[in-house]
Amino acid sequence: MTYYVAYIRKETDSDYGVEFPDLPGCVSAGRTLDEARAMAAEALAGHLAVLETLGEPIPQPSSLEALKDDPQQAGAVLVLIDLPQDFLKAERVNVMIPRPLLGRIDAVSGGNRSRFLVEAAEAKLA
């Protein structure tokens, strides 16, 4: 399961605010801690969908260990927000590749055509 760390904090006379240290600009809020956590899940899914649509890279989530000394988390409650299970799910596709090119791919891919094609596509789109 993949999750992102969110910081939830409450200022006097305000709702609970949510921010993601790995996703600048991805913020949310809620009247209660539980509502803030639920809204954080929606914000995460929406933010990652926008990044994907724009062709932007999706940052890898930081571990709790990596964030333990983050000065930005002072005064915050740390919560783990699950990445929607199907968000990074691979999808089977049928593509036509000329046989000589497929042979060249096989020669350098170490037997994993899919990984080679994904990495080539990511490099081309970067």
C-alpha cells in the first residue's frame, strides 16, 4: 500500500488545515480531525490526477523516518493518507511494433518489454 504523509494543524478560530510535504500546493481543510483526514484523501487524489493530466512527474512519498526532523511538521498531527489503489495500476494495452524493433527491445530489456517501454515513454515525456 502506498501512502503520503499529511500534516494537520489547527490555528485558533479556524478549521483544521491539511498540507502534504511531498506535494506543495496540495492543501485541504475540515471542521474536525476526521473530516480533515477525509478531505485530505480527496485532495490527494485530485492533486495527483491533475499532475498526471499535465504530464508532470508524481513525487515519491517520503517515509515517516525521512520527515521526522522536518521543521514544517512542528505542531502538526501526522496522518497517513492512502493513495487510491488503482491510481498507479498498470493497464494492459495492445500495441503494434515492427518485428525488427521488437527484437532490438528484447535484446536490451533483460526480458521485460513492459518495463523497457514504460521507462522509454517516461524518458521521452520528461
